[in-house]
Amino acid sequence: MPPGDKARLRRARLIERVRSAEKRKAAAEAFHAEAVRHKLEQLSERTRSLAQLYALRDTASDGADLRSASVLGSHLRELGNTAAQQADQARRHADRKLADLATAERRRQQAEDGRRALHNSVLELRDKIEAVPPRKLARILNK
């Protein structure tokens, strides 16, 4: 195998390894983004249910108790809304990371296909060269 072909194959393998590393990184980031999204959605739902629970509670013995329960319910609703907004942002971020993962997988697959094609073409050329008589070989290589 000529040195140029070895270098091309080595470069193709390197590109494939880089693409595999990019895919692993994208997968880890997508997993992390999905975990954050899930936690924020759970927090939003739990906060919303607590706000509803405090809104339904009617154990106030005087105006101060009623006011503090109302303020607590109001704060819980605000926290629930904030958590819901953060969950929406996390969902969009997770969607972007999943798209990045799909892109990284396509790039890795293209690198693998390119390396395989290059390897097969080098093998075919080597087989052609071995099958050609030496006199014709000089003419083929000089073209």
C-alpha cells in the first residue's frame, strides 16, 4: 500500500474517532438536558399542586391566618409559574440537544461510510495492481 493511501486511511480513522467522541459528548449533553427538563417539570407540577392545596384550605381562625395563607398560596403560584417557564426553556434546550445528537450521529455515520469507502477503494486498487503485469502497471500508474 502506497504511503499516501496509508496517510489517507489514518486520517479517515482519525476523523471517525473524532466524530464518535463528538457523538458521545452530544449524547451526554442531551441526557443531562432531559434530566434537567424532567426535574423542572416535576417541580412545576408539585408547586402547582401545593398552591391548589393551600387555596382549598379553610382552617384560618382569624384575618391574619387567612392573609398569610393567601400570601403563601400566591407565592406558591408564582413559584409554579416560574418553574413552568423554566421547564419550557429546559424542554426547548433538550430538544436542541437531541437535534445536536442526531446531527452528530449523522456526521459520525458519514465519517464511517467515508472511511469504509476509502478502505475498499484502496483494496480494489491494490488488487488491480497485483493483477496487472509489470509493464502495464507502469503505464497505469503514470496516467
